[in-house]
Amino acid sequence: MRVHLGRHKPPTKIGLPLASHPEVDRVCADSRTGCLEVTASLSGSMARLFFVDGQVYAIELMGYDVPVGRRLVSAGLIDARQLAQLEHESDPDSTHASLGRMALERGWITADSLANIHQEFLLAGLGAVLECSEVTSRFVDGAMTNEVCTMPLNFDELQQAARIRRRRMSQEWEQIAPASSVSEITWNATGVLLPTGFELPEFASLLAALALESSLDKAANALGLTRAEATHLVVGLVHAGVVEIGEGTGLPCESILVPEAFDQVPFHADITPLLQTQQLVLDEFEEPEESAEESEPQNLPPSIVEVAVLPVPLLAVAPVLDGGGDFAIATLRAELVAAESQARQVRERLEAAIARRAALRE
């Protein structure tokens, strides 16, 4: 659950990397508490960076739900049966992050184990946002989150740690595939057993996942790993002769599977339910022209009429606002641009149907 308080300030419309934005310096220098909303200029991907007293304690990437539960299983901290129990007992509207807190409350994991996982995702997400060449930002005073949180950390130190981490990941990747990106590589198991020294549960988990998912990012997502963690593990597996690079090439992903994919995948929201809803409303109103005069006008529920005449962006946003206000609206509107033409046609047909029904009632 997120709590958003205070007021939104106008966005800083400057095409600069996040670390160069003056808003970041002001937030840290003034020890402010709230949320820095960041939008990548290239892909439209959005992130929220949360501060308390000028220090960072969480990051949220729109379109990515941190798979904490799967991470606990791949690390051997809980088993699949326990994860299924947590999922069964969790609120249907809750995020994957809540599963970690539930496991902690039951005494299945330690606070340190959960904190380490949370910090890994914070470093991965922040590192990806820092890599964006151009972003715009806006600070929302008082906005808070209780999702994937860590102890408050100094932004400059966190920024340095994130960059060191990304540099090490690049160096490890160059050992096995210097001329290819992560998304271009597929993997094959060689049939060699894990040697001594590979007792870490994540090695066996990744080996099993790669047998089902040829893409490293897809395997990482299935296990709740970041790309950096998966890279470190697969490099070890390659050196041990357990896996090898396949002959095929991977397909580009249409969703954020790992935090490091932020700004590499255009933000996408499925608008099919929206268009289906509009079509259902349209079907409720439209009647064949030849039978319109013979049929008695029906009294339609006020709720149907109210939903039918809502503009498309509001119809999409109304069920999903979480208190984020402008940010949530902006996120969905960015995706709805591509469907505006089709939605306009649906609206025109709907308005014509409403007009015909009104004429019949008169």
C-alpha cells in the first residue's frame, strides 16, 4: 500500500541524466521527504524514487512488480509449497513484495535476508535509471511507500555503489559474450553436472530455469533475480562447462523482466480491456435501425450512461488510481496515445447510438 500526501510540483523539463538534475541536489540538501517521479525521455518509462529526510529508501519502476517471493525460493530460503501458501493467503490486490513481509512475519526468513534482497533491487533499479541519458523529474512532497524498502541511504553513496555494480556486471559479461547483448544470447545446458564449489542454491535454480527459458532475462524473472545476479551466476556456469551459448538469438522483450531493462523496453499497458469495455457499452446502446421504431425504449442504468460518456483517458484511469494522481494518469495516457484513433471511432459510434436512443424516448 502506498500513501501519497502533499502537493505535486511542476516537472523539471530538462533533458539531463538523473544525477545532473538540480531537483536531486535540492531534495538531498534540504533533507526533504517525498517521491521523485522520473520519466525517461527515450522510452517513456517511469520510476519513483522515494526519499526520507533527503535519503533514499525505495524505488519503484512502473510496469515491474518485484518478484520477492520467487527470489526467496531460488535462494532456498523458502520452498515452493510455502510460496504457494503465501500467495493463497495474500490479498489479491497486493504486490509480490508483500510476500516477503509475510514470510518474515511467519519466521521463515530473517530480516537481514529480506533486507539484502530489497537492497539488490534498489541498486539494480537506481542503476538503470542513472543510465538514462535524458530524463524529466518532478518531486512530490510527502509521498511514501511501504513496498520494497531499505534503510535510508545517502544518494551519492548509493549512486556510486550502483555504478560500481553495473560496471562489474559489464566486465563479467565481456568474459563470455563481449560482442553481444544479454537479450541476444540463448543458452544450452551441456549435461555436465554442477562441480564442487557450486553449492549456492541459485546456481541449481538458474540451471533449471535456463532449461525452460532460453533468455537470461526471462530465466532471471522466473527466479526473482536481477540481471546482475543472473549474469554473475551464468558466467560461473559457463566457466564450469555446465552451460554454453546457443546458436539462436533471443527475441526482444515487450515488458520489463528485470530492473536493469528500464528504458530498454517502452512502457506498455494493455488497452484491450478498455476497448472491450467500450464495445460492451456500445453493444448495450446500439440497436438495428429497422427495429428501433418498433421497440419500446428501455431504461438504462445510470451507471452505464455515466461510464459510456467518459473520455477515454478517464475511463482507463478511473479504476486504477492509487493516490498517485497526476503520475498514474500520465503513465496510462502515454500508452493510450497509440489507441486514440480507434478509441475515437468507438466514441463517435457510441455518441450516435446515444443520440438515437434519446430521439426514440422523445
